Amino acid sequence: MKLEVRNLSFSFGETKVLKDITFEVCEGESIGLMGPNGSGKTTLLRCLTRYLPAEAKALLVDMKPLHTMTDRELARTFAVVPQSTATDFPFTAYDVVMMGRIPHMSGRMGGESRKDEEMVRSAFERTGSWHLAARHFSELSGGERQRVIIARALAQEPKALLLDEPTVYLDISGQFEMMDLIRRLNKEEGITIIAVLHDINMAARYSDRIALLSEGRLEAIGPPEEVLTQETIQSVYGINVAVRRDPFSHAVYVMPSVRRAVASRHGTRVHILCGGGTGGPVMKVLAEQGYAVSAGVVNILDSDYENANDLRVPVVAEVPFSQISQESHAENMRMIDECAAVIVSPFPVGPGNFRNLEAAKEALARGMRVLAIRPTNSPEIDFVGGKANALIKELISHGAIEVKNADEIIHHLSPVRV
Amino acid sequence: MNDRKGTGINGLMALACVGIALVAFTSGYYAGAVLSAGQTVTIVDDYGRQIKLTGVPDRIVSIAPTPTEILFAIGAGDQVIGVDDYSDYPNEANNLTKVGNALELNVEAIVGLQPDLVVTGDLVPKALEQVEKRGIPYMVLAARTLSDVIKDIRLMGVLTGHAEDANTLADSLEVRIQAVTNLTLAPTVVRPKVYIEYYEYYTFGPGSFGDDMLRAAGGVNVAGNTSSEYPVVGPEFVVAADPDIMVYTIGPMTTVDPSDFGKRPGWENITAVVDDAIYSIDDDLVSRYGPRVVDGLEQLAAILHPELFS
Amino acid sequence: MTAWSSWQRSCIRNYSAEERNMSDDKVRRVSGSEDAERLGNARKKRALYIMALLALLVTVSFISILTGTIGPIGPGKPEKISFGDAFDALLGHGGSDSDYLVAIFWEIRIPRVILGGLIGASLACAGAAMQAVFRNPMADPFIIGVSSGAALGAASAGLIGFTVVVGDFTAPMFAFFTALVTVFVVYRMGLVRGKMYVETLLLSGVAVAAFLGALVSFLIYFAREDYHELIPWLLGALTDAQWSYVAIIAIPAIVGSFIIFLYGRELNALLLGEETAHNLGANPESLKKLMLGVAALMTAGAVAFAGIIGFVGLIVPHMMRLLFGADHRMLVPASTLFGASFLIFADSLARTVVPGEELPVGIITALCGGPFFLYLLRRSRTGGGSA
């Protein structure tokens, strides 16, 4: 099936919500509709389902204008999976999926035909939810409910599946489960998918193409790598991101990026190599003393990342569970170059963040002041078979200053003040 | 010695007279006693309540049609200063201040009139307690039978200082009642079955005044063995009872005319319908338990026993 | 233990663990005749339950015909008749002195039982439709102002001098007319740019009902003693039942419930939400308007002739939902049939509870309906194992 959207505009009264949108969706594609809140994504979907009355010439399916279809025909073309479905009424999952057959059931007097029963059963099985059929729909968990709703959508035998932020109310495992199911239906059964997704990374991972809307206009449409660039995201969402490749799925991945350093009272720049939460107290003390602090490289699940954000400390971030990438390391060194001193907090060193220690070594080699915090009675921090301890010893022997705690640092740094 | 004895006996007799007079004066019972200003009397009303009165009440408020009619009939109309909305008989009552009705009493209006007595019929609104709190006594007239009505008339006569007029009236009413019942209650008289209603299917049951009137008028109330004083029956009941005569009262609630009865489901073959023995009577004559009930009785008797009354 | 109704439970068999695992694989179409057979049984089960409810209705009707103030089932006032006499009268045997019995049965009781059945059916069926349209199990057929509109019509009819009297159709027609006008006004209030918003409709209904209720109270106060006329009507009474009423009510009752039944599937979809219903091709706008119109007609007809009989329209669909689930293809016919039985039963009680007298049936429906429903609710909570 081929969906054509031609110069689609829509207004609620005076407010223009969709402005002149044009694009096509081909059979078997998986399109992610994205954009900030209020950009018109849901409105676009509602125009497709004719829940909102769009102009006659704007929408065509297989060359047939949408407005000429009957309600039943339309329900056999598009099937919708909304954000959430709650009901007070005691319908079973089976009842709910059987409702998907309404556009196929002809004749008021007849009940379900054999074909209807087969299709319902098949829809259940393809979504792995047949064991839920007998249960009350309202008693199912969020993820189970969404699966049943997808089954209902499948029972409609649609040409395309329209999903409106289907994972919003699901926990993280539920989200992946659902998106995997949708991708399977797309790839294995060839069902066209048009999904409004709020999670940029999820959209990048699961869509063949992304349509990016901004204030009612179609900003960009194309494969994720082409659409999700730092500039585009900056202009549409107004946030600064760093674009990476997800190490596991090789899909494009965005992360909030480094912020500009915040000017401080005496402007002395200090960089902290940290992780595991050890950098927090140091950042705090230094920031209070008026130093301009930056930190890195920490992964975004690390508490030091949070600490840095809380204190408005610019931080070089990395994808969790992966090695410090070349880009991150380069970023780290760039920040260090701007600094007057580098501090190494007693962070646990593993293969992933060993490069932080190497960064310290490089800094020392470039003639910078390096201070290493080595508290007495600290827990073991070396998880790379002794290399970390060895490197730290090497740093100290080459001129890095050993301190016991953050206060000693202040003491040592004061002559550095400009 | 003879003079002294004579004087003694005379003295005793004089004392006795004074004593009897005193007893008569101060007795609390209305039978034969006469009130005059300055006395405190305790009377017992139809609910068994004791009401203390100091002297003849001449600022009476009546909050039901029955006491109004009685008061005017016994000549005490001048002593009535306020009546309820429904008191429309006699005509003079219409000119008096209205104080609401038993269902919605205007307590302020009553109190404002500064009455010395409030009289009500069988409906005793809770609001009267407020009136009582302000020191205004109230009494209840609740006649259930014709003889109760006579009693009430005499009572009000004593109360208002019109005992003579009241008794005269009561006596004449008794005579008229007797004249009717002598004929209607004679053992040889065939008593017709009567169905009486004051609104669609609303009839008089055992213990109600209407039931007593029917009995006195020489009829058999088909609803006489139901369970409440004012039952609401259904079409089936009347068909099964097959009354010989039907009577409906014409009053503010009435919406029927004789031809409607035959149209009720299943009623075409009831004796009263077939014989076209459907009569009406003024509602006031059976629902206001004052002197006019005797008019009502006479009319009813004439309806039920045309052969006895020409 | 699921809270699935038993007839559904029997349709779907439990799958073994390995079968469930298999469903994670590629697409598989059902070809087994076993499941199809079981699901076919669902339809048969449904028909069976309907038959049972129909049998209940016939039984209750029969007993009710034999029930009344003169018996044979009943207090026996002013006289008690025997079953033999009753059957003779029903079948037309017996001499001319039992003519009055024939009149009682054929002109009073039988039309009354039938009228009660038709009205109970109308109210319950309309109630089920209203609960679907408003997506609210607390809705009843009077929610859009039918009852207050009819009350105003009946009250004004009495005041202007039309009589609420047997055989005269003026007052019922007046009440019917004002009921429909009220519904139309409320409906227009609920329309925003051509779309019906049920929340707005609901609130408009409440507001209009309150306003009209105040008007009716004012009329009653103004009319003073005349208000006595209205009380049995306001409480709901079948006292004036006769064949002509039956003939008039039968059409909206039967045709109306049939129409509502036909749209059972779409009503199911409507319960899930308007956008969902739209996306399933059920066209909620025209559905709502149709259901509202039909329900209003059925209810207005019922109220015009029998006054405001409450609780039937609210409680019967509830009870049926507890027993048979929310599927309207079962719920609608079940409510219709049970609503009829319920009202006929309530009317039998109304005619016999106080010997010789007839209570307004609305009192009985309220007294019966409430506690019985509470009992059913408790049973479903504690025994059915929900959540």
C-alpha cells in the first residue's frame, strides 16, 4: 500500500497545527514520526484516521482519496494503537480483540464467522498473547494490554499500523518488548508502520525513516543518520546533543552534550577525572571556592554525571557499559587543555574508563599540574589487574601531587590562582 | 332553741349551695359548666391533651376548615382573628387574616396576631410546637364519628362562651342524625354496597370518618375491611366488590365525571355502572367535620335510600 | 480464578506451556476444528441463556396473572377466589356470575402484566443503551431529562384541565411530547460544532432536570390540592393499565429494543472510547444519536403511561452485566427480558403487599432493586475473585 500525504494543512479554529506537509510512505516501511510537544504529530495521525477532518485532496491511499472511503474501509486500511487503553467494563482480552473484526463483520444479525474467530486467534498468537485471552482486559499489566491492543489492530487486517506513542506508559523492558514485536511484524509480515515516538533513540533504532516535525512543518524526512544530526536536533528541540552510534545496535544514538563552562569568580579552570561518585564532593568543594570546574569522562548512568549536572559542571559523557570512545577522549583532552590543573579522584578503574588515567598521564606530559587524591583506607579501585595502581604510582613519581582529600587540594591550588 | 336550729340548718344549706356552686364553678369539665373571665380552666381535647386557658379566648386562630366552620356556626365568629388558606366557609372567614395551612404553617403570622388559642383539625403540624413555645396553647379536634362531631361542637361552645348556642345547634343536629339513622339503620332495610372515592381509587377505609358516614347513611362500604383508614385500591378490587352504588366527592382534587367510571378497565359490568348509579357529593360535606356533615349525611342517605327519603 | 463469565470460560481451552512458546514463532493460522467448535458453542450458550430468561418471563407473567387482591395468589380482599375459578375465568368457562372474574382477568390483569412487561423491557433496554453511550454504568434512561420533561407535561396537563384519567390519552400524549422536547433541548446543548460530547450531554441533562424539577415543584405548590394527582404518577403506577395502552406502547418497546440489539457490536466498541470506536469503523457520532433517539422514545413512552418508575433502567442492565459480561449482544436481550420479568414481579408485589390496596410500583422497584443488586455486587467481588 502506498500512503501519500500532499500539502496537508490543518487548523483548530484560528490555530494552524499542520502546515503544508507532504511525504509518502511505501509498503512495508517503518516510519517514525517525531517532534517536540505540540509539533502536530498526534494531529497528523488523527487526520490519517479521519478522526479530524482534513482537506479532501490531501490524503490518498493507493491513489484513492481518504475521504471517499467508508468508515469500515478506513478501519480496514489503518489500525490504531493508542498510548493507553483503560476501561471500567469487564471485557475479556478476547472480546477486545474480536472488536477488531467489526470492520469486517457484515450483516447486523450475524455473529462472528469462522474466519473472524481464526483471525482473532491468529492475531493473539502473532503477538504472543493467546494465554491472556481469557483474562479481564482491565486486569492485565500495561505491557500485556498493549500487546492485546496490537492484536486487535492486527485483527482489523490493516494495510498499515498507526501507533501513537505506544510505549509511554511502559517500563523499560516493556518498551523494548513492544518495539521488538512491532519490528517483527514489520519485517516478517510486511506490515507498514507509522509510529509517533517520543524517544529519539528508540525511533532511531526501530525506524527505517524518520519524519521530523517542528511547529506543524515537516522539517526533515529520511533515514535516522540523515535526520538526526546535531544541528537539526538543536534547531528543532533546542537542546545540545552529541550524536553517537549505539555500540550494540549500531543505530544512531543521541546524548545530551557538553555544556559551555560556567564563568566563575576567579575563573581558574580545573578539570576532574572522576567516576563512581567520587568526583561529587570534590566538585562541590571546588565550585564553592569559586573554581570553574569541568569533569569527564563519566558515563551517563554514573552518579558523578548527576553530580556534575546538579552543580552545573560541564561534563564529558559517554554511553554506559562501553569503553571511552575516541571522540569522548578527545573532548576530555580539549577540556583539560583549557585548564590550569587536573585532578584525579579515587574512582574505580575498569577497562572502560582506563583512558581517564591515560588522560591524566597526557596532561602531566603536557606540563600541567596533576593532583591525585589517594585517601587513606580507601577501597580497592583497580579492576584492571594492577595497571591502574601502577599508572597512578607512575604519575606521582613523574610529578603528580598526592593529596588525601579535597581540602588539601585547595591548599595546593591556591598559588595557582590568577 | 328553735331559732338557733333553724339558723343552723339554713346556714348549712347555704353553705352547701355555696359549696356546690364553687364546685360547679371550678370544675374542669365542660359538661354543664360555664366559663367566665378571670377563671383558669383545663380542658381536654380530642387527642387527650390538657390545655390550660385563663378565661374565654377571644383571639382564636383556626388552622383547619373544620374548627373554623364550627366556631362560626356556634356564633363565635367574632372571636376568630385568623384562619388557614383552606377555610372558606362561611364567607366571613374569607376576610380574616390567612396564616398558611396545616402543611405549611406561617408561624410568624400566627404569633404576630397574638392569639390566645390555636385550634387545629386532625393534622397537627410540627410547627405548632414553636407556637406553643411562645406561650400560645393549641388544641386538636379530631372527630372520627358523627357523635364525635357533636361532642366537638359542644366543647367549642363551652370554650368560647357560647355554650347555649352550641348546645342548641348540637341538639338540632342530633335530632337530624337520629331522623336519618332511624330509617337507614332499621333492621329490615336492605343496605346497598357502596364504593366511594375522593380521588381515583382513593377511598375511605375502616376507622375513617367517611366510613362512619356511609354506615350511618345505611350503606355497606366495600372498602370497609381493608387495612388502613385511607386506602388506595385498584380496579380489580372494585370489580370484585361489585358495588351497587358509586359515589365520588367533588372537591379540589376531583377530575372525574360519571361517564369516566365505566371506562375504567373491566368496569363496564359493575352493577353501579350498569344501573348508572353514580352520584356525586360535595367534598366539604364529608371532609369537614363540623355541622355540615349532617347535610352530607342527609344527602348520602337520600342517594343510598331514595325509597326512604323523597 | 478469573472473573470471566462461565460461558466464555468454556469456549477457550487452556494452552500448555510448549504451545504457548510456539506462539512466539512465526505466523500460524488456526485450522483446528476443535477451537472453532468450542467458540461455536459460545453462540449456542448465549441462545440457551436467552431461552432461560424467556422461560423466566413466561413463568413470572403467568404467576402474576394469577396474583392480585382477590387472588388466587394474594390477600383475598374483598373476597378470595380459588385456582379453579381463576382458570375457568381465564379459559372462558364458568357461568355468567363469574363474568366479573373474566373482566378482572382479561381486562385488568392480563393487559396490566403485558404493559408491565413492555415498560420494564423498555426501561431496562434503554438503560443498557444509555450506559453504553455515556460509558458510565451509573447512567439510567432518565439521565437526559426524559422523566422531568414528562413530569412537567403531566403536571401542566393536570393544571390546564386535561385529566389524567383512564381512557383519556391527553395527559399521556402531553407527557410524551414534553419528554421528547426536553430530550431534544438537552441533545442540542450537548452538541458542539456538530459533535455530540457525552460529558456535556450528561451535565446538560442534570441541569435541565433540576430546572424542570423546580418548575414541577412550583406547579405543584401553585396547584395546592391538585398535587395529589401527581404523586402516584411520580412514583410510577400501572393502575390504569388497559389494552389500548398496551397497543400503543408495544410498538416503541419492541421495535426499539430490537434496534438497540442490532447495534450490540458497535456499542461494545463505543465503551472503549470514542476515538477507538471511530478507529474500528463504528461511527460513534451517528451511533450515539441513534441510540439516544431510540432510548428516548422508549423511555418517554413508558413514562407517559406509567409515570416515573425508577431503578429498573439502572439496576437491571447492571445485574445482567454481572451475570453475563459486558458484551451487548448478550446484555441487551438479557436486560430486555429480565427488565420485563422484574417489573411484572414488582407489580405483583405492589398489588398484594397491603391487602386490598395497590401501592405505586415505583416504591417496590426501589425497595427490591437496591438490596438485590448490592447482594449480587458483593457476590461478584468476593466470590468471583477479581484482581
